[in-house]
Amino acid sequence: MEVVVEASDLQKRFGDVRAVDGLDLAVERGDVFGFLGPNGAGKSTTIRMIMGLVRPSAGTVRVFGYDVWRDRRRALARVGALVETPGFYRYLSGRQNLWLLSELSGGATREAVDLALKRAGLADRADDKVKAYSHGMRQRLGIAQALVCEPELVVLDEPTDGLDPQGMKEVRELISGLARDQGMTVFLSSHLLHEVEQVCTKVAVIHHGKQMGSGPVAELLSGGGRVQITVDRPARAAAALAKLDFVTVSAVRDDSIIAEVKDGRTAEVNRLLVAGGFEVSAIVPKRTSLEEFYFSLTGPEDGKANPA
Amino acid sequence: MVRQIRLEVFKLVRRGRSYLGFGALLLISGLAVVALLFGPHMIETSMSQGFITAGSYLNGGFVAWMMLNAPPTALFLPLFACVVTGDMVSGETADGTLRTVLSRPVGRGSLFAAKFAVSVIYVVALTLFLGIAAYGIGTIFLGRGVLVTFQEGSMLGAQGIYVYDAREGLTRLAAAYAFVSVGVLSVATIALFLSTIVANSLGAIGGAMLTLIVFGILAMFDFFKPIHPFLFTTHLDRWRDFFTTPIPWGEIRTSLAVLFAYIVVFLLAGLTVFTRKDVIS
Amino acid sequence: MRKLLLAAAVVGALALAAAARPKPAPADVIGLLERNYASIHDYSADIEVSVDSPQLHMPRSAATLYFKRPDRMKIVPKEGFAVLPKDVFPGDPVRSIKQNFRLERLDSAKVGNEPVYVLSLVPKTTDVRGAMKLFVEKRRGIIIGTDADVGGAKFKSRWTYARVEGKYWLPSEIRIEMSGAMSTPVFDPREVKIKPPKSGKGTTLVRFSDYKINRGIPDSVFAEGKQTSR
């Protein structure tokens, strides 16, 4: 599978501060790649290095195989991006901004501009000056300018920032559709774990400038053998299970136990509990939430990501 | 790069502050004509001992010449140019549009070159506009005629008075304004360079104007005479030589060389900074 | 012998007569000039002035000069602005001289081979450059030059004439050579200091052509519209 974005030992220092410290990334074509991390972890700096806005102190970053600093025109030719709060020319209209930015990417037809404005929900305000736009409208325009030239890679940094719940939902659906229907690769940085969990196919977590974990979402959140056992007398049942070498009890609740069962031996667990006189109501595989995965990497005191 | 220049021009003409300079210079030209119509101007006094004067030297050509000579022009023309060029990079940095633009597949070098090209266009347009406005308003209210200029002194007493017929006067005025545009461009390029290193346009504009003022002060004092030839402000006034006979082409060439050197140096410095800078705002 | 004595007597008588003739006064010389201009009631002429001096550089300034007795004069520039040196006594030279100068001593000299009266003029007004010597050709009663020495600056004019309409001797060209300090000190606001007077050498050339004498210039020509300042 073609690697669309590749970062290799990427580093960035601002004075004595190591904002990014040896980051490796690989985003394959078709991925909806979620990039997570707490504030100050290095997400924005990484995205800026991918977009050629910030020069790496060491390491390389390639987009479509081209070094972004050495060959930025070719590297970014098929990229659309929304980097933080989008900046627009306040004295121009939304349409004029979109036209001007598309011209920098080789141009877009009038129809493409109109479509981008329509998809962003700005068709009615397209000819108003941007200085009259609300924050949410500018965010939509930011997404529109990222998509107007039909890119193959879309880099979105906090795309739902400033949007109302309806807007957030629309953006999520839009992002899912980009990969599914238009074959675009999406690189998404967000604080909203729930949003990332819903739309991304892969995630990477960055903390203190380093990658803490990454992989396909389905795999990371599959639970890997975790089960929730609904049983009477959970505490006594947990004590009994603790003696088994293939079971690790991680939590005891009022009416259930959370445990990791290796090698898929849940049927054996059920048999042993029943044989021990316990009433087992249900044994259900327990998925890891992205929040749990995230905090397991970043630690709760640092993790400032918003779960919802 | 042609496309980028076109886009920069597109932005320039749609921005209100681009017209600030044009409006102000039009106003100043109008006020100058009013001052000439109703105020004291005794250039004849300098000649009165030996000559009878007939007619009036007040005409469009004289207004156009006088605007170059007027102290406000020496300050306002570069200022209005810097208002635009000093905002070229720093203004976009502050607004976040630089980040948006550089997320596009545009070379930083060609983008900066396009901004410089538009700076040149703007400076030349602004300077020529001053000449055309002054000449036009002057001609409307005062008519046309010979061009009377003076090298030293002031309107109230002058020496080195040079008089040219209307056609030759116009040619010399055109050459002088062309020269002045190079001078203004030198200040504007300093503003453009500063625009790449400061985060707001006020710093770039202020810095360029401060440079103009400080260098101008240094050029006034004999103590700094050894460095006078290297100060660009020393050469800004060379436009006056287009109104002497014979025209000292050698000195004009030298002044142009110094001014172009400043333009090239600050352009390259700005280009170097711009192509390497981290866009973190 | 007798013839010789007769010739000697005639020569002696003539010499005595000449010696007995009273020496002309300055006013007489002015009268000589007046006779030359007496029959001119009005005239117009095209004038072309070029000046090349440290103070003023003017390659060409064209105008039409109108004069009508007793004292009306107007210069109408062809390109909006013109200058005319005062040394040429425009209009009625005699009136101008009488108005602005006191006639002092009178001498005789030769300019080239031409005998001339040399009249010393002392200014009565501040409207003229300064004291000067006026050279008047005895034969035709015309001004052929001036010499002025004013505070270190020297002005020397030489006049060339043409016969106009078969009877009037009028200047066709006046050349003025200048040297020394030719202006006053001025304050230069650019350099914030007082600049000394300009000095050096220079030439002013005034050419007269297309004289029209006694055509009856209407008074309206001299009417409003400040064309001439003195």
C-alpha cells in the first residue's frame, strides 16, 4: 500500500524545548488517520512540519514520496489542509478567498468552488466578506478550501473546532465519506476522542513529542480477550478467578467482573465458575475505549483530551 | 510566478489601505495648488534685481516639481509605500493567511518574489500617481507653461534657477519621478524585509521609517561625512540633478547603483528569512 | 607761400572754432538718444531671451514686447513665463534712464573704431542693478553698450542694431556678459543653512525681431492680466 505521509525520526527543537522528539509516522493511502495527544504534545508542530510550515531540526517528512522542504510544490500538489484556526483575507468574500487559494493550487473551476461552498453550508453567504463570518463559518470555509481542489490527501487540524453539534456531525460524516466514497486519505488531528474513534481507521498518540502508540483502531480497541462477567457475588468470584493463570482480573464492580482471559478460554472460565457454585448471567467481550487506550499511554494527569 | 503576481495584485486592489496613499497624495497635491494660488511665493524676488519677469511660472509642471521638493512628500511618499509593503508578510502572519497560503503547493521563494514584484508595481504606481495628480491638478487650475525650478533656497528666495520649455520640462519631470520611485522602493524594500522578521506590520513600517529618519539625520552632519556616500538617504535627493544643465549622469548612475544595492541586499535578506522561517503563528 | 599761410589760417580757425565749441553735457547725450526714438509712438517686437549664468539657466524664453508712449509696456510670454534683463532698458530706454538714474559725468571714448560718449549713471531707485556706464555712439545717437560694476559683480552689455522699416535704428541683439556674485545669500531649508550668493560667469542673449512700429497698438493690449512685473 502506498505510503502517503512518512515521517522518519522527525525532530523539532525551539531553543531548548524539544517539541517533537524522534517521531515516526506512516500514513497509507485510504487511511483516515487520527493523530492524538494532549496540549503541547507536538501535534500542531508535527502537522506544520508535514505541511512545510515548520522546518524539522532533524529527520525527514515526505508527502507522496517528496521531501516537503526540498520539493514542496510536488509534495503539496495533491494536498488540501486546514491548519488550526484558518486564516482568510477578511476584506475578500468567502468565494473570493476560495478562488484565490484554489488558484495557488493550480486553479479550480467555478463549479468546484460553488460545490465546495455548498458542501460547507456557505452557499448563501459566499459573497459576503469574511470579516462578517462567525467563527463556525470560517471553520467551514477552512474545510471548503482544503477540499476545493479535490486533493488526494486531506490534513485536518481540529476541523470541528467552533462548530455546533450539528456541524460536528456533518463534518464527521464528511470525513468518513472522503475516504469511503472519494478514496481520499485523511490525516486528522483532534482533541475529540469520541470523534476520532468514530471516523478514524488508524490512530497514533503523541506525548512529549514522542509517539506513544499507534495502530489500526479496530485492533487497538478490540480488547484483546477482555470480558465482562456478570455474576452473583462478584468479589468471591474474582478471588476464585485470580487463582487461574490464564485470567487477570482488572476490575470488580457491583454486579460484574472485568477480566482478561488469554487464549480465548472464556468457556472454561464459565464452566469453572458454574462448578464453583456461582450464577453466571453473562460473559460479554469488553472493548477498550479510545479514551482508555489514550489515557493508558499519556497518563490521566497529563491527558487533557476531551473524551466527548 | 505570474499567477502569484496576479493574485497579489488581486488582493492589493481590493484592500482599502492600498488607496490610502493615493488619496492622501491627491489631497496634498490639491492643497499645494491652493497654497500656490493664495499664498506667498516670491521666487521673482531672487531675480528682481536684474530681471523683469512676465507671466507666471505657476503651472502644472511647477506643481509637479514642487511636490517632489516639498518636505511632506519626502516623508509621506515612503510612508504610504511602507504601509503596503510592510504589511506584505507580517500582516499575513498576524492574520493567519500566511499559514493558509503556505499550506498550498507554492514555492516560498516565488511567493516572496511575487510580493516584491507587487511592491515594485505599487511604489511605481504611487510615485507616478503623485506626479500625474500634481501635474493634472496644477494644469487644471494654473495652466501649462515653462518649467521653473531651483536648486537651492526655497520658494521665498532661490538660487540656481533653471527654466525649461514645457516639453523639455515634462521629460525632465518624468525622469525625476522615475528616479524618485527607485528611492521610494529602497525604503519600501527595507519595510518588506522587516515584514519577514516581525510579527506585525506596524513594526515593519515603523522600522523602515525609523531607518529613513536616522539615516537622513546622519546624512546631515559633516561628522559622518565618510559614510555619507554609503547612506541611501544621501542619494534620495539626486532627482534634483535632472533639472540642472548639464545633467550629471555619472553622479546619477552612482546614486542609482547605491539605491539598487540597498534594494538587492534587503530583497535577498528578506528572501533568505522568508524561505527559512517557521510559520508558527 | 601765400597758399600755405592761407591753409594754416583756415586750419587754425577751424581748430579755434572747435576749441571754442562748448563740450556737450550729459543731458545733451540723452537728447541725442531721444531724437532717435522721437518718431516712435508705439512698437511691438518678438523677443527671445536665453540666460546661462550661475543664478539662472534659461535656454530660451520667448515673448512679445509691446510699448506705447508715454510709459505703457507689456511683455506677453509665449509659454506662460518669460524674463527680460533690465540692462536692455525695455520700452523707452530714454525714459527708463531718466527715471532711474542721475546723469553724472560725461566722457568720450572709442569702442572699436567708433567714437562714443560715455555717460556715468548713478541709480536714483533701487529698481535697477546699480551704477553703470552708458556708451552712446556719437554718429547715430544709439546705445551700443553698458558697463556696470555692482558689489563685485560685473555686467557688460553690447548692442547690435538693425535698420527697421528703412529709418529706425533698433536693437536686434543685446549680449550681456556677467561675472562675479550674481545673487543674494539665501536660506536653504534642505541643508538648514544660509547659502552664499552664486558667483561665476554668465551670458544673457536678447534677440529682437519682427518690429512693428507705429501700428497703433490699442490700449486693451496693456489692460489687466498681470503679465509684467518689474
